[in-house]
Amino acid sequence: MPPQPGRGRFSLPLLTGGRARVTCRYRCGDQCSHQPPNTSANPYFGDLVQRVIDRRGLFRAGAVVAVSSAVLPGVASAASKQGLDFVPVRPNSEDAVVVPEGFEQGVVIRWGDPILPGAPEFDFDAQTPEAQEQQFGYNNDFCALLPLRDDLRLMVNNHEYTTEEFLFRGYDPENPTEQQVRVAWAAHGLSVVVLETGDAAPKVRLDPLNRRITLNTEFEVRGPAAGSEYLKTPADPSGTRVFGTMNNCSGGVTPWGTILSGEENIHFYFANADSVTDPKAAERLARYGLKGGATERKWERFDSRWDIAQQPNEPNRFGWIIELDPYDPRSTPVKHTALGRFKHEGANIKVLDDGRVAAYMGDDEKFEYLYRFVSDEKMKSGESKHARRHNMSLLDSGTLYVAKLTGDSPATEIDGSGKLPSDGQFDGFGEWIPLAHNGESFVPGFTAEEVYVFARQAADVVGATRMDRPEDVQPHPTTGRVYAALTNNSDRGTDGKAGADEPNPRVTNKHGQVLELTETSPTTFTWNLLLVCGDPNDPATYFGGFDKTQVSPITCPDNLAFDSAGDLWITTDSTEALGANDGLYRVPLEGAERGHVMQFLSVPRGAEACGPVIEDDLVLVSAQHPGELDGASADNPVSHWPDGGDSQPRPSVVAVWKG
């Protein structure tokens, strides 16, 4: 029987880190085993301390934070409601979704399930591109649940990547067939499905609103870099139309009811970066991690756009935030250049007090940055077509910023061990540094188009703070504080790499941390680390000041969400190589319970927990890449979730509700 909250320590060996190599190959090109592409010499944290201490009176006396006073539908004030009541689950390595006692679960949709009228039933051994275009895609990550009518809801999921060794029996990585490649193109992208929610377990309904977005779907390019010379190709000499989206990771729901999704690890889909001889162009490719030779999936054999030697601008057309209107199946999705190009985890919106909107974003790689975009125009209220059309243009025009964080402790107290400084917490001040406003660049030596298309290099120049893999960045719906999951960074403090600083206080950081940021003026903020993750037995951990003997172990925070009580929910991305399966966790943010991490569920072995949706009577979570462990494949599956027996594992959305 798991211990009652606050009544006993969870027992778990000290976590040691490590994701399955097969996942690293197919999701990000094994980027963690390569040198990080950020080789900039931005100031170290300690070099900035005295400069900011001299200014701390300015930060302390900053203007009232410009946060949203609007509450999203279904979100009450933090003090008015109580969240889900549950006994935490224990860390485990079961080939199942494990939920607390008193809760029930059910699979909502699996990879390959039909979502369009007339779609064929899934047949693992006879999958075709035509079938996959009409079925739920592979490796679902972000999940959103939107209102529709009566007992119907609209669910949107993105599909991050394909692991071909798990899609096809007998797969030859050196010689994929064109059929296999085209199935993979169709398995990327997004899915929109209507759910019937009258019963406890939501059910998929074949509906005219259902839709698949794939690598064959046309996108409109909008914003200040649309039509740029850096985006033009033989197939699109205008630089304003792109086919497809890929490696979509997290996302967000806008206040006007559209979906934002982030194109993340786009670098390893393109072959032959070493064919580029122009030094400046080669430097730009290297800064985004593009390398020479053939790709993992060999797509370049079947379409020249994946070959940089033939189409050198094609990589620049990926790595953006996309926006999709899920209520209009005929609409053309958009790639927003005003939000900058990098390895986007996602984007989430806060409405500022003056009516403008801010989008918060993380660049998910070691030593990369946190970004913010603030619109020029104000959001219009109401549900009229005119208001919605206006709001869907808000991300076309505004200012792009990058974050610089500084601590308030002496540099000598940040020794890389994770030991708290003498003031009792990792905290400090920061500023949003402007990069560009539409056609105006604020970065020396960069045009505005270069800032947007090569945002990483622009951020290098202005001295942004190198973070430990910024993933999901979420503004709180009532307090306006912003939370960022910093997943890990095993290279922190190693030879030639940036050392520990106060927002990234541990060298060889295997477990990550959660950053809490409070904006004090339009361009300044204070910050602190809410969590320094890992096994609570490890002295190099911190849980918001809460008693560490009472918390669930947590490592590698990834996606974030909030419930109606104002608590933070976190999914993790670590795999059972850490000693336990990934899971979903709740963390109160206020009062005596602040920092009390409690594990709500765990996903099957080899899977990653993603895209949580938290409602008072329903929780959705994506179980991505179940069974994806080294040595496993479609010919040798080690997981049979969710169908059991001798079935192949299938990424799926799971619903959990009170029994």
C-alpha cells in the first residue's frame, strides 16, 4: 500500500539518468551524444552578479507586473477550489498505465486508429501511406481538449516523430523502401478528432471536423520573414508556402481557440550539410545541429527537399511555431516567423493587462534559451468571426525577446553541487532582451530577417543565458507567473562547457529543474527555482522548501499544465533506465503544501509521459513510444501495451477518471 501523503518516504535507488539510444536516434538524431551546437561565449552567471546587485534596487522597485487578469474557461482562482484527491502511486516498471486507487482508466485512441470517415482499420503488417493519412498518427505528444457542443469535445494531438524500427517488421535502416518512407511522412503532423464525452471514458467519433495534418499538408508562412530569400525554394519561389510539419513536440491552446505547436528537432531530417561551401551558410547550419552525410531515415533518396546539396533553404522552412484552427477542417495552418526559428518545444499565451498577448517559448537543447514574443495589437474579446479573425493575426506582428537571468547570490556559493546558497533558495533577477520588431533588428550585424530565421545566433550575440534544455514554458492562468521545465544537461560544467550558475546550479545535471518567473515590468522579472529534481534522498535536490521525506521522486521535467485549484502538473521524460517509468505529477504552488510533489500516474515501460490535460473530472495523458528500449523492435517487442497478448506496442492517449 503506498504511503499516505505526508506519512512516509518513497524508497527509490538514486536515479542515474539515460534514455534509450533508439529513442535518441529517431527523435533527435542522438544530439545529446554530440557536441552542443551552442559554442558562444556568453557571460558566465558569476560575471553578471555584481552588475545586477548594483541595480537590484531598480528591480525591487519595478512596475507592477503586466499579467493577465482574465481567467481561461474552467479555471478558478487558486483559493476557490481543491484539486484531485489521491494517494500517490509508487515508482514502478510495469508494462501498464498505473493510476491511484479509486481511479479508472481507458485508452481513448491509439496509433493507427481510424479518424476519418471511410478510413481502413489498422493493420500493422499492411500499413500504407493512404491508410496512415486517415488514421491517428505516431508518437502523439501534445494533447488539447476544446469545447464543442453538448457532450462533444474536440481533441487535438501532435505527432512528434516516427521510430521506423517499431513501425515495420524487418526494417533495414540502410535501405528503407519508398512505401515505408511515405508511411512515415503520413504518420508525422497532427490529428484533430471529435470525442463523445457523455460516459466516463471519452470515445472517438467519426466526424466532419476530424482531420489529419501530415508532411504533405500545405502551410502558409506569415510574419516578418515570410517571402525571405532564406525561405525560397524551387518548389516555392515565393517563400510563403511550405508542405508539412515535423517533429512537433509540445504546444498550447490560444485564448481564441486555436492550437499552437512547436517544430523541434528538425536538424537530422536533412542530408549533406557538408556540401555547403559558403562559410556563413555552413556556420548557420552547424548552429542548428545540421551535419553532413546521409540521414537516419534516408528520406533524401525519395524527395530532393531533404537534400541540402539540392535545396539548401529547405531546413529554414522548419523550426517554427505553427498555428492550426481545429474548428475549420478546410483552413490552411500557419507557420509564424515572428516567433523566431529554433528547436521549439512549444508556445503558450498570456494576455497582458493592456490587452496584448505574450507567447513564451523554450529552445529544447543543451545550453539554449528562453524566448518571449509580445504582440503589437490587442486581443479582441467576444466570439464574433471578426474578433476571431483579428486574434488569429496577433502573432504576425510584435517584438521577439530572449531571456537573460542573473542570481542574487555570490558566485562562490554556486559550486555546481546543487547546495543551496546562504539565502536559502536559487533565485535572482532577469530581463527580456529585444531581438527584433517586425522589420527592425536590435542585434548588431543582423537584419531583421536574419534574426527571425537564425534566432539562435542572434540570441548568442546579445548574451542570453544558456539554460539546461528549456522545454515547456507555461504562464499560470490566474497568477500570471511563468513556469519553465528545464529537463537536464549532462554537459553542464564539463570540459569547455559553461559551468554551473544560479538558474542552472548543478554540473552534469541529469535530473533538471523547474523555473518560476514573475514579471515585474514589461522587460524585467524575478525568478526562483521551484524544484531541483531528482531522488529526494540526494542532498542536491530541492522541493520548494517542502519536507523532502514526504515527496515523490521526480526527474527530467518536460510538459506542464495547471488544474482548477492552481496546482502545477508535470510530465517526465527519463525512461525506466532511471529505475522507474515516467509519469505525471502534481505540485501545489501556494501555502504549506508548496513543493509537495505527488505522482499521479506512471506510463508503461519504455514510454514517455506527455501532453497532460487536467480537468476536475478527467485527466488525459499521452503515452509516447511505449516499449522503445534498446534491443527491442517490431521483430522483438518488449511491450505489448495497450492491447496486450503478443500485440505490438502503440503510442496512445489515455483517459483517467475517478471511479
